[in-house]
Amino acid sequence: MLQSRYVEYTTEVPWQEVFILALRRTLSVAKACDIACVTRNEATKRKNADPEFRREWENAMEDGCDDIEEALKKRAVRGYLKPIYWQGQRVGFERKFDTVGAMFMLRGRRKEVFGDARSIVTINNQGGGGGNITHALDDKKLQQMDPEQLQKAWEDRCKVN
């Protein structure tokens, strides 16, 4: 008699474990629910009722985001190969770099350097060294300050004489 190469599993894996693994890979609650054969409502109820499941859910989302961030870093630093075609035939490759993805990552991680351009303010430095001083400020603070307050805050911070 021939034996099957496939093992028949008799134990059932709890849907929570399947859901967490799928969530980590897809970063989509809807897809993870489909894979785990559970409704979104049931998964959310479990998340709200079970602190351990909530922690695993949040860790799965963080792990998934870490994977995407790592892939984005590789595309920005090492690049990727884009095929070059001529008359329907592939004739070579060109190395491309994902600079747009890198910009978004830097804006998220280093807001003080790569922040929103609307937050950058230039103040004419009439005191000591002449020229202009450029500084990035938080949008909320910027909206609350009038020009005199902004100038005074900058002078206090930089001790302009």
C-alpha cells in the first residue's frame, strides 16, 4: 500500500494564532480575518477583552511595519534592478533607487531636519552676523505665534545680540 506524502493534522490551531501570523505578514486586519476564518467584529471584541491578544496584535503590526521599513531601506540604499527592453527584448538592467520612499521615511523619523516645508521659517537676523536664520518649528506653535512673538522666541533661543 502506498503511503501519502501529506500528513493529516488532527489538532486544530486556534484562530487567534492564525490571525496574528497573518496580521504580521499582511498588515491588514481584513485579510488576517479572512485567513483565520473569523469576522472582524469577533477579532476586535477579542482584542478589546483580552490584554494578551491586544499586545500580540500590536506587536504583529509593529513587526510588519519593521519588515516594510527594512525593505524600503534596502531599496533606498542598495537600489533595485529594473529591466531595460529594446524592441521587445530584455537587453539589460538599470539600477534604480527609491528616493521618494526614503524621503517619507526620513520625514517620519527626523521631523526636525526633514519636516514639512510649511514649518520652516526664515527670520532676518539684524543683530550680530547679518543674513537670515532658518529654523523648523512645529506647525501648531507656528500657527499660535504672531511675527513679533516668533522673533522674540528665536532671539531668546539663540541669544541673538
